[in-house]
Amino acid sequence: MSTAASPFPYRLVATDLDGTLLRDDHSVSQRTRDALAAATAAGAAHIVVTGRAVPWTRPILDDLGYRGLAVCGQGAQVYDAGEHRLLTSVTLDRQLAGVALAKIEAETGPLHLAASRDGLDGEVLVGPGYEVVGGLPATPFTDASDLWTAPLNKLYIQHPSLTSDELADVAARTAGGFVTVTMAGEGIVELLPLGLSKATGLSLAARRLGVKAAGTIAFGDMPNDVPMFGWAAHGVAMANAHPELRAVADEVTSSNEEDGIALVLERLLG
């Protein structure tokens, strides 16, 4: 007797981009594209949830032919990729951010800084010594006062000798009452509006789609994905994931280079 394939158990598939959906060359494999297409054909929505702000996310979504909602900027922005429209945007209190920076630097010494400006075309401003991971487009600045002249979604900080884990720990300890501190990858420590996370942005987007946390499966690889895993019903860490995320994951799949997302979706699709 043949048995019918069981229906896909989730209504929302939330995927991080870098280190998760994207391979190391920033492409998405055909197998992963096919698995996501099959999940959406089975009634699930796919939503990208990334630390990248909209300007750094849009080219990837356009290449994928992605037309849905995306959560960008670590939860700060909900973006309609089909309409190229920003639906919601949360900005950093610049006065609090200045206090936070001063508190961190009192402990660590001078930091290298970058900042993501708000908006659909918001530039990423990069100061002396700051190294942009992945060679993404950025605008150099030399005068630190330039950072504060327009609304920001977040600040990026780097230190000449501390690792990203060490810097994130110091920043959270010294400035956690003023900003949210998250680590999105080696070289990517961010100061965000207090209380903001991928979970807050994802919950907003899910509400627009009429989907609840109980119907969501999430994929990620870094500590900034921890709140998203806490919100979703099922969290899947990539094999290449940071130990902090693996510790809270419901399961670990193959790496971003080995179609980790596709493997899980294919299994769930039967």
C-alpha cells in the first residue's frame, strides 16, 4: 500500500543569509533553490532574516528572484523585496550609542568604527582601520563626527587585538544597558537599538504574513541568530555554526557549502 507524503509541517521558513543560505562565494546552490521552491509550493513562506541592511541585501534577493518580505539590519528593517519598499525601520538612538561607545572604549581603548545609515539606500560609513568583511560596498570617513549626521540602524566596532567574541563580551558587559550588542561573524560586532534582535523583526514580518512562531523553522550560523531560534518552533544550526548557536539549536545540519538547508527541507518534504 502506498502512503501519501506527509504535508510540510511549517508555514514559515526563516533563513539567515551569510554562512547559511549563501555559500562562501555568496551564491545559492540550485539544490537549495529547488528545496525552497518545493517548500513554498507546499504552502510555506520563505523569509530571509539577515544582519545586512537593505542596500547590502537587495542585490542578493534580486538575483534569487525573491519577491517576499525580508528582515534586514539585524531586525531593524522589514523590507518588501517585490515592491523594493521599506515597510518598517528602527533607528539607533545616537546619544545612547555615543555613551555606549565611550563606555566600551574606556575599557578597550580606541575602536575601529563603521555605521549603517538608515533607509533603502543608506550607505555604510567606514572609518580608518575598519575592515569590511566580504568586500561589500562602503563609504570611507575620516572625521568621526560624520557618523552622527544622519539616522543610523547600527554601529559596527572592531578592535586591533581583541577577537570578535572577546570584544562582544566586553561591549555587552560595559554598554549592555544602552544598546544591544551582537556578534554576526568574525569581524562583525554590532551595536543595535536596545532590545532589537532578529526575533523582533521576524515576529513583525510573520504577523504581516499571518504566521505564528509555532509554525516557523529557522536556519542560522551565528550568535545573532540565537534570538531567532528562541522565537521559532525549530532552530537548525549549520555545521559551520558558532558554538553559542549550536548550543541552543534543535538540530545541526550540514554546512552552508554542503546544502545544509536543502537537506532538512527535503527530509521534511518527504
